[in-house]
Amino acid sequence: MLVKFEIKLIMIICRTPFRISFFGGGTDFPAWYGKYGGSVISTTIDKYCFINVRNLPNFFNYNYRLRYFKTEQTNNINNIKHPSFREILKYLNFENQNVEIVHNADLPALSGMGASSSSTVCLLHALNALKNKYITKKQLSLDALKIEQQILKESVGSQDQIASAFGGLNYIKFNKDLSFEINPVIKNENTNKLENSILLLFTGLQRKAEKIEKIKKKNIEKNISFLENMNSITSEAHKMLNSNLNLKLFGNLLNEQWKLKKSLSKSVSNKIIDDIYLMGIKNGAYGGKLLGAGNGGFMMFVCNDMTKKKILKKSKKLLNIPIKFDNIGSQIIYFSKTN
């Protein structure tokens, strides 16, 4: 007896940017801004998470195939080990459907660039497209926040999900009613000046951000004065970006932000990171800070071209990552349907 075999395939590729956070990290926890309000300044960059999804043909003996740094094949959605991929598939009602998910990225995970939230946003976007559903950037952000904070109950802030969905250089305000507002920085002179001043160095250290963020979250009430100062610095930096940007003053604010960030938890920094930071400042950087939760990942400096060259000579063992700002956010870059 012949079994009729039909292939109806849709393949989607979604591209979602990583982000650099300048100011306000720590004030984007709901536990904080629900009481006091919060704000961050961040930008997405031209380094991306890529996820392609497709309907699996029915000749495979499994319903789900996932490929990231591991490969998973299973018939039962509850047996998927990747927590966010599993919960996103369940959230979007992909039970008993044949789906393949393949993840790739330009930068390593656990490095302070918002990679985890970028992949969450990316998969939500791709799977909605697989169902022929259009999703707004705001809804994409809200769904990513729900997956990470409410369903997975991860100790993460709210800036990364919003940044990767919307894209661009933004001042993001978090309100006490747990809503958020996006205020793009659209003055091209300042945007170009800031973009050209950034030097990114990979420390070679990778860490799980959630462990560090959990400590910060636990200490929120102890750190009220530090977090209030962060809010003030973020507001000052926002005014600067919307007027005449002075990179030296901007760098000074970054230095203040870094000192405050280190005050939130002893696990934010270590001797290797402190030495890299001091090396950059001694060689003329206007300011700098470690990106992400802390204790590893990328060190960012703001400096002129001459200083960049000096720092790179002193840090030959560290990988330099040239970047440009991304202004698009998460987008579907490929859609193919075969009947």
C-alpha cells in the first residue's frame, strides 16, 4: 500500500541584533521600576542572532529538531531541554507540529550583549511568521518579557528584549505601572560621533548573567541610593545626546555608571576586568564600562581614534570587535513557501 506523501514547506529566517547598554542597567528590573521608575540608554549593533525555522517533512521519526550548540530531536515538546525554545513553542501552540529550529550567532553567548533575549525575540518573531502572523515590535517585546520573566521566572531585566525588538539608539523609560516608552535618539551628528568613538574588547571571560542578576535583584532595597543615582545619570546622558554631545563628559558619566554598577554586587567585576578598565583609562579613554550583568564579556571604551590605537597596542591579547549601530531591530530576512 502506497502512502501519499505531501510536502508543504515554509522556511523563515529571522535576524535580531545584539545590544550595547550605556546607562541604567539595574533600574530595568520590574521589582525596581514598579516602585521607583527606571530608564536605560542602549543601542543595537550590527552583530546578530539568526534563527531559521521550517515545517519538517513528515518522513522524520520525530516532531521537533533543534540545533544550537547542541542538537535535540524529540516527539514530545515537554522533552525539549532548551528552556526558552521549549516554552516559546508551547506559548505559540506548536504542540504536535513538525518544526525545525536552527540557531546561529555572530557573537558568543554569556558575554554581556543581550544574546539570550535576542534569541528569545528572534524565535518568537520567526515562529509567528511561520504561522503567517504579523507581530508588532511592542508585542514582540511584551511576549519576550513574559517568556523570560513570568514563564521561565528568570532574574533578568527588561531592556534587552525591548532593545533587540525595536533596534536603534534609544532612551527607554520604565514606568511604575510596568509599561515602557521608547524615545529614539535621532540626532545624526551625535549618533555618528558616539558610534565612531566606541571600542569593544572581548575579555575572554564568559558567565551566566542570571546568577549575577539574581544577587542584584535580591539587594534592590539595599541599593536604593545607587539605583537612584543611575537614574539621574541616565537622564543627564539623555539630555546630552539630544543637544551637543561632548564625548569627554559622556565618558565621565560612563565612569560614574561603572562605579555605581560595581557597588550593586561584588560579583560584577574581578581583577582581570579591573585591570582592563584601568589600562584603557590610563591610555586616554574618556570612559568605559563592562557590558551586561558583569564578571565577563565585553569591555566598552569611548575614545578618539588616536586613543583607540594606543589601547589596541596595549591589549593585543584581547579581541577587538568593530561595530556599527543597527537601526532596524528584529526582522524577517527570508521567507520561502513551497507547495
